Amino acid sequence: MELGKLGVFCFLDSLTPDQLKELAQHTEKLGYGALWYPEARGHESFSMGSFLLSQTESLIVATGIANIYARDATAAKQGQHTMVKLYGDRFLLGLGVSHIPMVENARGHIYGKPVASMRAYLDSMDKAAAIAPPLEEAPPIVLAALGPNMTKLAGERTAGALPYNITPQHTAWARKIVGPGPWICAEQKVLRVKDPVKARGLARQMLAPYMALPNYSNNWLRLGFNESDFADGGSDRFMDAMVAWGDDATIQQRIQEHFDAGASHVCIQPLHPEGQRLPDLEALEALAP
């Protein structure tokens, strides 16, 4: 699988079928290697991936991530192999442990220890390959990884890591853990707004849900932020670190910083300049490879 250097990360739940088709085909036409999307409270991950693949010809469609509590490991392996059988080498399975509210409150499961749960899930997927549609080669998997142990697991057991809500400093740190071979697919939020007050206001709006989740806050503390950066909606320096805003040259510089730090692929999340729950298609055009 050739991911290419740049991909796109988008939340898809608010898009109509026509908008989904437009986004996928536009992303492909602009030369991005992959379209990434999360699994939270809306669409189911594999069925969404199948639709996006059916609307495109060469674009890689990547789950970022499929929640391991949403389906057992056998269903995940069968689904992965089925997608590859139907669409060839264009489906990339990203797996993650999600977050306690999304697992216990929304799904009624018990949230286990993240690394142990993921390791057991991967073990079960390996066993399930025997009853999944047969393939000549095992298709790649990436793991949502923030902490050192999950990042190490990603490097040892899968094609690599998909770190989310991070900085180029995290990318460099992750590269040291996994070594030179595995992928580091770094997510970076981008916002084509030049006014600092507006840009940071939109960044705070976007980041607010994440700031209540320990998986992210613990990682930000590891990166050198402190509790004061999370108070009153978040400090300016925290917003500037999480969201690359400004003119195209400034945004391109942040993307390049991830590559300089060791990223093999950067998936940009184009935030809408008016705060709408839609991707900024103009940003995709301006930043296209």
C-alpha cells in the first residue's frame, strides 16, 4: 500500500450522501493519498468505508479509527479482508481503544486497560484470519497511539501509528520509539484564518470535547503543557500548537515540521473557517499535493 505523503482527515457524520461522494472524489482528484474518518456516535465504520471506496477509483480509505469495542476481533478481521477482496489494496484499517464515555456510556462495555486490550484484540484478529476471506498477503493495520506503550505496540505489531491531537514534537518522539520502518501517520488540524482572535476561538470550539478526555490531556502533559494551558477554554499557546492557522505558507510550514520530525504521512483536518461541521474544501485545494 502506497499511502503517499498527504492525506485528509474528516468527520463525516453531518454530511449527506451527495456531500460524502463529493468529498471523496474531490480528495482523490486533488491527489491526496488517503481519506481518514473516525467512528464515534454516527456512521458505522466499515459500511462508511465501503461507500467511500465505491465512489472512488484510486483513493485509499482509512478508518481513523474503528473502535475495537464496536465489533469483536473476528468481525474486524472478516470485515477487513472482505473490503480488500472487494476493493483491492485501498482499505486501511486503523484501530483504537476510543475513550471511556464512548465505550461505557454509549456502548455499555467495560473499558479495559488500553494496551492490554489492544494487544489481546490483535491476537484474536490473528487467529480469526483463518476463517476470514483468504488473501495472499496480510493487509496493513495502524493503531491510534499516544502513549509510549501503545506507540511501541503499534511499531511491533502493525504497520504503524496514527497519533491524533499532537505536535511535531510528538511525531519526533514517536519516531524514536517505533524506529525507522513503521509508519507515523500524523494528524494535523489546519485552519485558513489569519485573524488570531477568530482562529483561536474556532480552535477552542473544536478542541473543547477533547480537553475533557484523559487520553489526550495526559499526552499533552507529556508534551510539556500544564494544567494552566487547559483552563478557561485553553491557552493561546495550546491552541496554536494544536491547530495550524494563518496563511497557506504558515500552514505548509507546520505540515513540513511533521515530516522533518519523522512522519511518513500527514493527514490534515481542514477546519471550516466559519465553524461549520463541514470540511473546508478550499483548504484542501490550497494545500493539495
